[in-house]
Amino acid sequence: MYEHRAKINENGRLVIPAAYRKMLGIKAGDEVILRMDEDELHISNMRNALKRARKLVKQYIQADINLTESLIKDRRKEAASE
């Protein structure tokens, strides 16, 4: 685990140290995800947030099911019945 002390400026901004941005793969202009967990703030990049979301979803889906194909099939079925 890495720790770094930082100050919040008068505009409420926090500078993320360059080494941390590099470890997270964050570049100027990138969007990040801020998540509150109890009394802690977690920052992650979109790539890692998507990886975490996919991992959560994957545990509820059978390995042989393609969600994209299932969704398209369901939508076509619904459209045909309209």
C-alpha cells in the first residue's frame, strides 16, 4: 500500500501525485470514478472500474451464454410482437 500526504487547495482541488497517476494509468483529461466506502474516498480509472464491473456480472452468468446475443434476440422478439 502506498500513502502520500496532500493538501486540498482553496478551490477544493486535490493534486494526484504523478507516480499515482502513472500506476493507475490516468492522463490529463481522463475521466475517473470516485467511490465512497465508509469514510474513505477511492479513485480508479474507467478501465479498472469496467474490469471490476465485468467481474461482478460474470459471477451471475453461465460461461456458455453470450449476453449481447441474448439481448439482441430478446429485443427482436419484442419488436416482432409489437
